[in-house]
Amino acid sequence: MPDTPIVFEDVEVLSATDLTMRCRVGGIVVIIGRGQPLSGTTIRAAHDRGRLVLPRWAVHDLGLPEPAAD
């Protein structure tokens, strides 16, 4: 299950380079490699706000809590 997608809504991109995005996920700021987001991600550039989809292993590596199931 390490590749199971985890979806975060209302993520803000604080800054972005060719290799990384610095994002605020809830109250946590993390740096995400450009290769980590999965299909369904709607954020790409600085100041974007939207959905971030990551594999479960990346969520754990970043120290992010998994969103509560609805």
C-alpha cells in the first residue's frame, strides 16, 4: 500500500523551481520534488492553490498527517 494515493485539498504553493515546490499543506510547509505529485494534482506554480495527490510513501517521508476520511 505504499503507492496508494493520498489527496490533500486547498494546498498553497509558496514558491516553485524546476525541481521542487515549497507548499503549505494545512499548517505544515514542505518541499515536494516535481516527480512526486501524481495524476489529479492541480497545483504547479507559485501562488497556485488546489489539490495535491501524493503516494502514501511520500506523505510519510514528508511527515504529513493523512487527511481524515469523510
